[in-house]
Amino acid sequence: MSALRAEEETETEEIEDLESFRRRARAFITANLAPKTIDEMRQDYSVGDEEAELAEIAHERDLQRMIYDAGLAGICFPRAYGGQGLTPAHQMVLNEEIVGRDFPWRIQVPTFVPCAAIILEFGTEEQKQRYLPPILRGEELWMQFLSEPSGGSDVAAALTTAVRDGDQWVLNGSKIWTTGAWWSDWGLCLARTNWDVPKHRGLTVFMLPIHQPNVEVHRIEMLNGSREFCQEFLTDVVVPDSDRIGEVDDGWTVGTRWMFHERMLFNSPYASHPVGVTHGSMDATSVFKVAREAGLLEDTATQEMVGEARMLELISDAVGKRINESISAGKLSDQAAAIVRLFKGSSQERIRTLGFEVAGSAGAAWSGEGPTTRAAINYLIRQGGSIGGGTLEMARNVVAERVLGMPRERRLDKDVPFRDVPRSRSSSG
Amino acid sequence: MSALRAEEETETEEIEDLESFRRRARAFITANLAPKTIDEMRQDYSVGDEEAELAEIAHERDLQRMIYDAGLAGICFPRAYGGQGLTPAHQMVLNEEIVGRDFPWRIQVPTFVPCAAIILEFGTEEQKQRYLPPILRGEELWMQFLSEPSGGSDVAAALTTAVRDGDQWVLNGSKIWTTGAWWSDWGLCLARTNWDVPKHRGLTVFMLPIHQPNVEVHRIEMLNGSREFCQEFLTDVVVPDSDRIGEVDDGWTVGTRWMFHERMLFNSPYASHPVGVTHGSMDATSVFKVAREAGLLEDTATQEMVGEARMLELISDAVGKRINESISAGKLSDQAAAIVRLFKGSSQERIRTLGFEVAGSAGAAWSGEGPTTRAAINYLIRQGGSIGGGTLEMARNVVAERVLGMPRERRLDKDVPFRDVPRSRSSSG
Amino acid sequence: MLINPTEEQEFFRATTERFLVEHAPPDALRRLRDDADGFDRDYWRRGAELGWTSLLVDEAHGGGSISGAGLVDLSLVAYEFGHHAAPGPLTATNVVASALSDRGSDGEQAEVLAGLLSGEAIAAWCAPELGARPDTWRTAVEIERAGDALVLRGTVRPVEHAGQAEHLLVTAREGAGLTQVLVPAGASGIAVETLETVDLTRRFGAVTFDGVRVGADAVVGVPGEASSDVGRQLRRAVTMLNAEAVGAMQAAFDMTVEWSFDRYSFGRPLASYQALKHRFADMMSWLQAGHAISDSACAAAQDDEPNADELGSAAKAFIGRYGGELIQDCVQLHGGIGVTFDHDLHLYLRRLTVNRSVAGTPREHLRRIAGIVEAREGEAA
Amino acid sequence: MLINPTEEQEFFRATTERFLVEHAPPDALRRLRDDADGFDRDYWRRGAELGWTSLLVDEAHGGGSISGAGLVDLSLVAYEFGHHAAPGPLTATNVVASALSDRGSDGEQAEVLAGLLSGEAIAAWCAPELGARPDTWRTAVEIERAGDALVLRGTVRPVEHAGQAEHLLVTAREGAGLTQVLVPAGASGIAVETLETVDLTRRFGAVTFDGVRVGADAVVGVPGEASSDVGRQLRRAVTMLNAEAVGAMQAAFDMTVEWSFDRYSFGRPLASYQALKHRFADMMSWLQAGHAISDSACAAAQDDEPNADELGSAAKAFIGRYGGELIQDCVQLHGGIGVTFDHDLHLYLRRLTVNRSVAGTPREHLRRIAGIVEAREGEAA
């Protein structure tokens, strides 16, 4: 409704034409954003030490502020909230222009998508006035308080509870898999406000500041040494009802769109993303490099493994393109995106296994940095890519049930008060 | 009950000691059974042309008669029915003595096991008198009329119907996957006698002659050219009530033991089987022979495939031994036999794939007989071994549910009249 | 299979589909097992009238494409061939016709080309085997010059429809290079040993050239410099074989999905068992991947783009391996009838199995990809 | 893991199990990541008192087995090591101790052996790499004679606990044959480069011998004829590594089965989802196969039977590959926490991953099996 008003608002004005927008964007970018290669960008995604990471973030906040001042922040956000009130086409132009340039990657996801997108879609006028401008200025970074240790793939089974107390709410529980919560400012939090109705009908969404005594942020160490993910423990966190977003107990209406925006990721018009940059590449050439390091390029068995890795990489790209085309052509439902998820996930598992196989005994013990080192570490955390961002098991369910139309799995959490739904014995992990 | 009486009967007499039995058996065997290698035995199992196969069968009937006359037929069958009234230990001695000798393989399964075993266990005194001696003399060969085109793994879902008509029954329906029904004499047939009770409670077992106008036997051609399996069409087949075995509508009590005896196969004390002869071998060395024929023995990729095939063969043997030991030691339930089924089935699939991979382009087109020919044909019918004798899917269910104790799959055919159970739309195959 | 074919392409595809439904039903295919040639000449001539043989041939030589992209158009025919496990020498005839259109086409070769276009004659492609690099080849056929004449010695195997073809396009080693010659199948000194195969309607032979003499006018292209021509022919053959294989995968998959809905076990359709649902999901991802890489490789081969070899080999290797696993799993899910001759499923398994093994096995194509990666990284370094 | 251990064996195994539960709990293992040696010397001495180091050593030299089959007894310890991802130089110390018991054992080597038995000292096994045949080896270390002295040159990698060991058993090429020598880790000319590894408690090094001089009394066994000794050492190492790996598989599997019963998704325990049930069934079959082949290979190695090499290689290759897939699937079924450092699952993945890669990778052992098959078929033919 209010998002609608924003639309109209922009309608009434004259929209900057794409070409002049491109000129304006290019002028700013060439003048202010340093050249940066895809590999350098990828590096940024795996920063090791804390200092460096915090510096990165500070740098990205500054960049975002510059972009804001240049009138290039929040292309598809209404002007009323500090955005440009422009169209997805303009966003695409920007995405083309920033290729090969320094850019605030981290704060695109989840700050702009899904968080800011959700605030724009469900926030009250006051909430949008309060929260969107600081986001667009790079002053406030957001995290999704969505997954829970007990929940796994079943996010709607949130146990974090919000109890009403006059015109405020008191939240208790734990959230997990938030990227960089330790340097972020706000959390968008899905909580249970009613245990006596079925799972999806007792949820509500809140906004809360992360840096407060009642929110304890614990950084999680992953098997590859990365500490990007966090777990938060909420103890009697007080949230004014004015920071509730969406209706009470209607949080899954918000949640559904939340999931949608999350799936959109870099395809969303609310985030900026250089064209052609893919994330979490398969990196099949690393298998070749391991083989070269091992001096096995003439070994036919190794050649077949190098070829297999490259084959899977090429086909992963092809299947991604094809499914997108099939969806836009209406040949497949947009649920078919799960096919890409499934194929890429399985392929990456296989490629990492191949890299480790090729490494041979050096995969057990190696010296220094290099392809072999990465091969061993990547094998250790092989499944990471098949779990994060929705498990392959969920993807298989979606393909079978939503794409092929096979009978759905029986669910024992329907039409029962949530408190009566059987739950994990230990709620750890 | 009657089987019990037979036991007692043997108890009362003095049992021939194992050593004198061995001497007696060895004397007969060396004098009457020609030497025959394991490979020659295996050949017998894949006889191509009809003439030769019929000659084989006639030969086996004669052999069986000689064995009968020598007092070596039906070691564990009571003497009252033409058997020897001896113990499984005696059968084991015989199994040791016939190693490397000509022997009536074909009529062991299914004639002796499960058919004769079932007649012994559930037959009336009259039925045992009538049917067991001719079996032991090699005069009457039996087939199991068990599986049906519509049934797949669910044998208890038999649609073949028997309707009572005074003191006889009229059978209509179709049975499938009978080995060599075209040269057999009698069928042990599971039929539905009551459609208004749940699946397992409306079945009855009958005995009927195969060579009669109302039984049409159709031979099935498999992808490897074999025509060992048959399908039978029963049209108004009349069976006297005296040829019913077990109680009316209580056929699944018989059926359960039937399944048991079928699983026992050559481990059953009611069949003779040379020690150490395994059936449907993995034949990993054939992968080596294909590689040698292709001149790829020095190709490292090929070496790894040859090694993998042999590895799987060795481990299949080891896992078979271990599971049997674990079961006898009470460390695993006898349902664990499904683990062996699963591992051997999957391994054979893989070995056949390896053989075909190694064959290279010769796998598409070859000249003459040889390892490569077999590799191509075996790849074509690769799944055969993962379907026949219980699918790998059923084996996985058993392992998960019966061995690991995981929740059973939901069944919609329980506590419902069978006529109301949802059934395959097409009942073909 | 194209996601967005033009109207003309769709009409063209549908025409071939209707023709095959009518003239190549499963029972007819089963009967063809006992046919010496594996296909009917009249059937082939009528297919030629539908355009099966002319898409890669220049209009100047009586050919012509539907969309301007002849190989893409042809991939639609090949897809339908796989989808119906159809008989006929589609790959070899088109490869040879395109070679003549590109390189030969004068004098006698023009007549040969005309015969191939009309479907009166068919050709066999006596191709060399893949080398370690995209531009290296292994052939056992040697050419010696005897005055103006060329003398061929050596054996090629397996050659599709060698026993049925009127013309053979042979790649032979001449000194350091490769030379291609068009030889009449009846030329003296040629012996064809009939081979066995798993496909019901395709025939293979081992062709031996024992001092076969041909004139200089038999040469197709530039003597000693046929390497890149062979590469192009292989790309086209691989494109057709892949499209066929994907068609076979699609047919087997659709048949099995339908089966899983119709077939009940323990009172439930197979499609309701999660273990099977997850396998169908994997199969669906392989099927879509097969379509995807087959079409991208086809597009690249159409324009002979630099990455055409790498994409073609990736497609050939993937479709051969995963396509085989897909159809074998379809067999498994069908149970016993899936391994019987009266069922249709094996028609597609046979087609895929043969396509997997000719014009480079998955293993050979994987090594080829490795060679391409190494070359690229070598430059990069 | 033995199906029917003797009472003594079971008591022995249970004692080690209790010891490891108390002294090597998961949190302690996580802490050892930052420990230079990866294990505590006192812990090791106490283990030695439990019999960890004496089972392959002749009673005459102060050793002794539980059941008369020392390697089988030791496999029980190794199994528990894997089952608890326990620290300590179990494999190398036992291999070297057994070698000294078999071959050395006079004079100084007797003292070394005594030190290993008591746990006062540990040894590293600088083994050669597998050759194409069971009796061929690849080593980069060369021996030259200088009068009575032997001079070693070359590098071996990776060597487990090279940086912690007091003694190194080195296999070097001497002319056409192999010679084994026992070298003090402190000898001049030895340099150990510390390597990184995935296991939290094991340490590896690359050992370089730059003209290291030792006396003739350093030789273990017959100079130039160590090949069969190396084979025997490898069989023992492989036996222990396999038993360890199977212990790790069992621990990961049990942990995951329990998880599947406790963990609910959409109101149902994971164990009720058929797609997962079928994967557990496959894992169970791999686990049982691992037990089966590990024990048969151990029994064959115990008595140095003719098929011991083939069975050992089959076990090493299978457990390395399928064990890796099993534990990785356990990780997958655990979801996110499965890839976190605070969870215990990766302790077993790390152990299996290292065991898979040392003393011959799966690929090397598969090639070795092929060599054995070829040799056998060669004789047969």
C-alpha cells in the first residue's frame, strides 16, 4: 500500500532517460571508483583477519555514502526515502557500468536485499522514513535474524519467542547463520508470537539493534577457518511495538516475500551487482593447477579428472542460463531454479573431490599456500556449498514436487497448534 | 505340524554317521557323476538354443533319478516321502562331495526350494505322499507362480483370482518371471480368494499342472537375448480343493515361509549345492580382459578401473561372509542379509559400467565373441541384477527400517478391503 | 532442444516428428533388428524430401537451411531421431554432404552430393580417432602417391553403415598431414567386415582399404591439410549425436515419470516415494543439463566459435555418461519389464549407448577437454 | 572390528576405549590443534603401558600379543583410535618397532626398540611410495657407501611425526636394491620441513637427508634386499590405517543415525524421510563393507598370506573412497553445524581424510590391484 504510493510518486515525475543516466553513472564511477578485478572482488569475500575485515566494511560504508551523494544509491527505492525512484532498467545500466570497479559488495546482501526490500514493502510510512535513508547512506547495515539452531531447512518453525508487554515486546531465543552480524547494526527478526495456532499463523517480524547488552553475538568458526557466520543469543530483548513490521501473527506473509527476495539475491532490482560476476565459482581450473603442481599432466587418469571438472563447470553455466531462459519463456515454473541449485551444488561437490583426488598424498600434508592447499581445505568443507542457501535435499523436494508435480511429502505440522508439533529432541545446531 | 511328524519319524531311527555317509556319497559320485568345472556349470545357466536346453533338462532328470536310486536324494526330506531323513550336516557333506562334478543344478531351485520345502511344511499327508516322491525322483519339476505383472515388489498384491465352485476352484489371472516354466510340470500358485478383506488376509495357495490348455506359457526375451523367464496366462484353470495347500484365505502364512525359503536358496538344507560355487559372479577379471583386448593395460586410467572392479569383487565376497557371521553371532538381525544384496547389486552395476567404459568405441560395435561382446551386452542389461531377486530399493527399505529401525514407510493397503486399495492404472509389466 | 524455436523451425520439427511417429513406431524398430540394412531406402528418400539431408549444404549446391543456422535446424531433426530411436544414416550422410558442400562440389563430387541430397545415395564417414589435442587425430589409413593416383591402405572401425553406403569419405595420413578422399564403396580393394552392435537399426562395419586406387579428383579439400576440416566434421557429428542422445533421454524420462504416477506399490504411486522423487529430481537436473550443453555446443559449432570444441566435448562426455545413468535408472524404476525386449525403454538406451561410444567416448572427450585447458593455461602462464 | 573377539581381546579393547574416552575427549582434540607436537608424551607413555606399542614385537624383545595374532590385536587399538580420533604416533611407532623386532634388535637397535616399547621414544617411518607392482617402490633417497659408512641423500614426504620422532626408519635406494637404515632424528644433515595437514593432532614433515652419515650397524635387515621388508611394513601400516578409518566411519555414522532420530523437520524426524533412509542404507552397506574388508585384509596380513597385498590394497582404496563419501554424507545430513569447528563430526572426517592419503592413495592402490590381477592373469594365460 505505502510502497504503492511511492511508485505513484515517481510516476508523477519525469524519469531520467537511460542514456543520460548511463553517462552520469559512468562519469561518477570512472572518477571515484578504483578499478578492481573479479579475482580481487572474490578475495574480499574471504578476508581472514578481523582488522582487515573491519577496514573493508568501513571502506564500503564510505563508498556507499559517495554513491548516495552522487544520486546513485537505491535506484529503485522511492526518492521519499533517499532513493532515486528509477526503474529496474536503470539498475541494470548501473550493474553494467560498475563492472571491473570497486564497489560496496557486502552491504548489498542482506542489507538491501532482502532487508531494505522488506521494509519498503511492509514498513509503515514512519518506518520507511526512519530506516531506509540511513541504509542508502551506508550508515546502518542489516542482518537477517531468520534461521535458528533448531530449525534447519524449516525456517517457519522459529522457536524465538516474542511476548507482548504493553506497547512493547520481549524477545528470547537464538538465531544463527547471520553473515557478519558482529559488524552490522540492525537485525530483521522472525519471532513466534502465538504458540496456540499452526506454525505459519503465529509468527511476527521485528526490527532490533544488534549492538545491545541483551544480544550476544557469537562468531562461528567453519571448517575452512572462515568466521563470517554468527549465532546470536537474545535474552529479554525489548522491542517497541513501533518496530514491529507487518501485522501481529501475520509474519509469514512477510516471511514468504522475505524468502522471495532472498532467492532473488543479485537478480533483485533493489541491489547492485556487476554484470557477469558469479559468486562461489566452481573453479575447475584449480583442479588443473593441482595436477600441474603434482606433475601429473601426462597421467591419463588425471587428465580425465581435470576434464571432468571443467566439463561440470561448463555445464553448470549452461544449465543456469537455460533454466533462466525456460522460466522467462514460461516453459518452466520459476520453481525450476531449484534445478540449477541442485546441479551446481552436486557439481561443486564433485569438483572439490576431484581436486583432492588429484592432489594425492599432498592432500594429507602440504607446505605453503597454493592450489593443493586449497584443494585439501575445499575437500574438508566440501558439503558447505550443498547446505548453505538451502540444502540439496530441499532442492530435490522442490524439483520433484513443484516442477514434476509429484505428491508432496506428508507434513505433521499442519493444522496443529505449533506447541503440539513434534520437535527436535536436542535443539542444538 | 505334519512336518513335525516327519522329524519324529526320523528321530526314532538310527542316523547314518557322517563319515560313512561321506564314503557312500563319494563312491557313488566318483562312479556316476562326470567331472565338471565351475565354468562349465555357469555355461549351463545360459544355454541359448531350445534343443540344447531341453536336452539339459532331460539329462538333469536322469541324474536326479540316479541320485534317488543311490539313496542320496532329498537328504533332509523324511523317508516316508522318498527322502533320506538325514540332517543338514549330511547335506553339507554332500555339498562338499559334489564339488567339481556334474549335477542337476536347475531342479534345485525352485523345485526343491522353495516348492518342495513348502509342500513338506504345509502339505497334508496325502499331498506329501503324492507330490514329494516324484520330485525327488526327478519326474516332476516345479515353478513358483508368485510374481504378477501388476505387482512388482509387492507380491502379496496378487490379482490372480481363485473362485470356489463346489469342491474345486477356478483360477484366472497372470503370473510372471517364472524360470523355464515351458519345460516344467507343476506350479505353486498364490491366488486371491477374498477381495473384501485386507491384502494379506484374502490369499490362498494352490498346486496346478502347467501343461494344460487353460495355461498359456509365453517366453519373455530379455535384453541379453536370454529367454529363461516366462509369463503365464491362466484362463478358467480348474483346481480341485484337494490341491489347495494351507487354509483358505490364509495363504500369506504360507507366503511368508515361501519368501523365507526363497531367500535361503542354496543355503537351504533342502537343496544340494556344491560348496564354494557362487552364482551370478561379479566377474571383475572380465574388465581386465576387455582392457587387454583394447590394448590399454598400460593406461593408468584403465588400470584404476580394472583395480576398482576387482576391489568391488573382493569386498562383495568379504561383506557377504561378514554379514553371515554377524547374523549367526547374533550381532545383526537376519534382515541384515539385505545389506549384502544391496552391496553386491550396486557393485555389479558398477563393474558392468566399468567393463563398458574400458571397452571404448568397441562397446558400440564389435566383431565375434569375447570379453568386449560380453561387456556391451552386460551394460545393456546392467540393471537386471539390481531388479531380479528383489530390487535394490526394497533392500534399502529393509536395511533402513528393519536393520537401522527407522520409521516404516506409510502403507495405504492396510486394514482396507483389498478391492479398495489404490492400484496401478495399467497393470502391464 | 531449442527453448524458443522460430515458427519455421517448429513447423519443420513437428513435420519430422509426425513422420517418425507414423513410419518408425517401436514395433517397426523391433522388426528392423532382423533387417540387413536397418532402414528402408524409401523411408530415407521421403525423409530427404522433408529436408533431413540438405540443411548443412550450401544453397548453391541445392541445399539450404530453415533459419539460416543449418546445424541448429538439423539438431531439431536429430533430437526427434533420438526421441523416436529412428532409423537412418542421419549423422554420416549430413557430415559427408556438408564436407562436399564446403570443399568438394565440382565435377563428380557434385553428382555424389546431389545423390546424398535426394536420399538416393548414402555416405559413410570413415573418421579418424581423437588425439590428445583438439587438432590431432589418429588414423590407421595411409595414402601413397603412385603418379597421379592415390593408393589407400589401412583399416577404420567402427564405421556406421559402411556396408550400406555408396560413398565413403576417408581420412588418411599423407606424410605429416591428413588428406580426405571420397571413395566409391564398390572400389576394388575395399573389404567391409560386418560388426555387431547394440542399436537395433544401425549397422556398423570395419572398412579395410587394401591398396585402393583413386584419382586426384577424389581428394576433398587440400591434400595434407584436412585436419581442420576433420575438426569441423567432428563438431557437426558430435552435435547431431548429442541432440539425438538428449532426445532419447527425454523420451525415457517422460515414459518413466508417467510410469511413476500410474504404477502403485503398497497402495501408493511410485511417485509418492521420496527416495524415488529425489532420484527423479537428479535425473531432471541431468536432463536439463543435457539440453543446455547440447544446445550451447550446437550454437558454438554452428558458427565455428573458438570454444566450440571444448563445449562439444563437454556435451559429448556429459550426455554419454549422465545420459547412460539416467536411462539405466529409468530401467531400474520400471523393474523387470524394463529389461525385456518387448518394452520400449531399451530402444532409447541402445541409441544413447551407441552415440556415447562413437565419435569419441566420454573418456576421450574428457582428455580432450584437459588438453584444451592445458593449452589455455599454458598461454595464460 | 572383530565380530567375535576373545575375552582377552575384548578386555584389551575396552581398556583402551575407556582410556581414550577419559584422555582424548573431543574438546581436548580441538585444543591440540595449537599444540606443536599434537600429542602429550605422558599420554603416550601411559598408552604404551596399556600395550599400544608392544603387540607386533617378539616376546624375546619385550613385546607380546594378546591372542597370538598381534596385528589383529593391534587393529582393535587402531579401531578405537579412529573411533575417538585419538592422538599419538600409533602407526609409525608400531611399524618401526615391528621392523626392529623382525630384523634389527641387536646392540643399539635393541635399545631403540626398548625405548619405543616403553613409550619413552617414538619413531617415524620414512616409507617409499608405491610402485606399479606390489614389490616395486619409488624413493628419492639414495645411499652411497663411504668406506664402512653409509651416506644418505634425498627427501621423503610426507612423513608422519617426523618433527617429533627420536628415530627415523629410512628406506633408500642402494644400487639396484633397497636398504633400510635406522637414523637418529638428530643426526647432522637431517632437515625437517614442517607441513600443514587437515588432522588436528597429527604432524607431518618433509625430511631431507643431505649427506647424512651412518655406520653399517644402522642397517635394518639385509642391505639391498629390503623390498619384501617394506612390503610387510606397508601391510601393517595399511592394516592400522584401515582399522582407524573404519573406527572413524563408525563414529560418524552412529552420530548421524542418532541425529536423524532426534532431529525433526516439518514435524517429522529426519529418519522418517525415505530419501534419507535410503542414503542411510547405502552408508550402512559401505560401513559393513569397510569392517569386512578391513578385517579380512588384517587377517591375511597377520599371516603374510599370498593375497594379503591385494586385500590390503582393496581395503585401503575402498575405505578411503567410500569412507570419505560416507562421512561427507553424514556432514550433509547434519546441515550447517556439520561444517563448524565446534561440532565433533569433522574430527572423524579429518582422520579419515589423512589416512586415505598416506601409505598409498586410493588411486595408487587401485593401480596396484590392477598390477596384481595382470600378474595373475599373465601366469594363468
